[in-house]
Amino acid sequence: MIPITEFEQTALEKLLDAECLFIGNRFDGAVYMAGYALEIAFKVRLCKENGLTEFPESDEEFKAHDLYHWKKHFSVKLVKQCSVYTKIKEEYQNEWSSVQD
């Protein structure tokens, strides 16, 4: 298991990586890294909302916490499980449409 605080730090580091890539005009890499940071951030959020203090690592740990379906890849399904989904959808409708596409 990975402590949530460590996982949050990883998300911030990936976001900084995305910013560096963006500044260096490496746009494809920046978008990829920003998406990775978002994936981690949403997984952290879901763990917190489910009362977990650590992020499961193995398949068995995921299945035990009923989190297995969002282990491998970021998706709209992952975002919809977070309590902030409605707020994101309402406040950032245009941006959210781009993300979904």
C-alpha cells in the first residue's frame, strides 16, 4: 500500500513535470503528463472518499476495497465516481467536453 500523502506528492511532481514540458514546447508530453497527474489526483480523491489512508498496490488489495475497476487507466468512469464530478461538469462544461473527447 502507498500512503495517500506520498501518492498526492507524486501527482504534484507529475504536474510540475508537465509544466516543464509545456515551457519547453514539448506539448504532447505535457498533455500526457498532465493527464497522468489528474489520474493520480482523482485516485487519491476516491481513496479519501472511501475512507482509505493508503492506495492499494496489488490486484488483491484493489479487489478487497472494490477499487479494481479504476486501477489501470484514467477514464470518465473514474471521474464520475468522485463527489466533485457534478461541480466539474457544471463549472467547467466546455473544458470537460474537451476532456471527454
